[in-house]
Amino acid sequence: MRSIVRQGACNRPCRPIAPTFNRGRTMAATAQVVIDKLNDSYEEFHKAFEDQFWATKTGNTEELAKNKTAYENFLGNPENLEAVKKASQEPGLSEEQKKVLSIMERTFKTYIIEDPMAKDLKEKLNTLEAELSAARNDMALGYSDPTAGGEFKKASSVQLRNTMRVEPDEAIRKACYEGVCTIGPFVAERFLGIVKARNKMAKGLGFEDFYDLKKVLFGVLDDLETKTRPIMEDARKALAQSKGEAALEPWNISFTLAGDTEKAMDPYFPFEDAVDVWARTFAALSIKYNGATMTLDL
């Protein structure tokens, strides 16, 4: 699980953290107590949220929304920010402690919402997003197989995209693309409700809309898109010149770009060995998962 500054797991009850000063400790040691308590609390809230994320696969949206709200309430609790600020002022801090406290301060500032209406809307958003996720998980996704008289074959979005990349039959690739395209209309109404709630929350905080609230992030993404657009356009032109205009069809692009590379790699990297290769790779990095339970979203 991710944490504010490190990895780990915690199963203890969590509460807002205020710095506790022990006369038997140095000030730097006191700051370390604050750091450790905040990290332990963060890990419990985040682990509960991530664990519950998988519960949406069985439709348990209420618990997911509740855990996400608890997770965000912890991050948005002013008491935690105040604890970090006080710890940052103590003398004798190491450079590592200063760095960690600085990261924590920026993180908590990002999540704090003082307006009560905006807080209520944020909680409502968590519920709407969880319901959308559950609805999407329950969607009967797949494609109509043109080689089997239009028979509908169930397939996840991952399977559909993988098929578009490796299937030599263009008709099947197109059918898989059409299957992926059914996701948009299916989620549209719920997603629009989320967009409206996000904009209402942002306006309550004094912004024009949600985009304005997130303009720093969107500004980075807009700049990235602008700078990489010429590269994308040149690549599309080169692909059309070498493979023909049909290669630019959305169901053909990934297959055409992969070309014979996938076939050449299959004998060396077969999909059925993927989990074993994954485990060996992490083991070589001294990352252990002894006793862990894996949940694969394939």
C-alpha cells in the first residue's frame, strides 16, 4: 500500500494525531513520533480503502464510499496539519525528517476543505463514484463474434484491448472495438451526475468549476498534450505511409504497431508465464510477498 512517505500496513484504530511531548525524548525524537503515528494512521485508512475497492467487484459500494470518506477525512483533518507544522519547528531535526514533514504538510494542505457544504458534496461524490464503479463492474461487456454468426462473447475491457492488439482477423478486432465503445453510453448518465457534483463543489469553494479547481494538474496535462501532439501526428503519417490508411482505424492501430513483434516475443514471453515472471522479477529486487493474497484484474 502507498503511504504518505513510505510503505507498510497497519491494523490499529486511527484518530487525528496531535504531537505529544515527552520530556525524556529529544525534540527530534518527538517529531519522529509524530511522523510514525501519522504514517501508521495513513496506512490503515488507505489499506481499508484499497481493500474495499475490490469489494465493488461484488457490488458492495456502501463500504467503499465509507472507507474513501474516512480516508479523505483523515487527510483533510486540520489537527494533523497542525501536528506536522509544530513538529517542523522543533530544533535538531535531521534532513530526512525535514523532508518527510514537508511532504506531509503539502499533502494535508491539498485535502483540507473548510466549507461544510463542500465537505458534504465530497462525501456525496464518493458515493456516486462508488456506484458508478459498481455499475461498470456489473456491465455485460463483450463483443459480437462475426465468425460465429454474431454470437455475443463475454470479455473484459482488458481482453477486448488485448484482442485488438493480437487478433489477425480485422473483423474480430473491429467487433472488439465496438464492444469497448459500449462503455461510454453505459456510464454517461452517472458520470454526468458526478461532473455536476464536482462543479458544484468547486463553485462552493470559490472556483469557476472543477477544471478551475484542478487547473494546476490540468495545466501540466494540457502542456504535455501540446508538446507531444506533433510527435503523434508525425507517427500517424508514418504509419499510414508504411501500412496504408486503414492502419489508422482505431481497431487497427495497436495491431499494426505491434506488427510481428508480438509473434516474435511470444515464445520467450508467453502470457501463461506472466505471473511467474512477475514474481521472479520482484524477488530479484528483494521485494517479498510471502503469505500475501493476490487479486488480479484481468
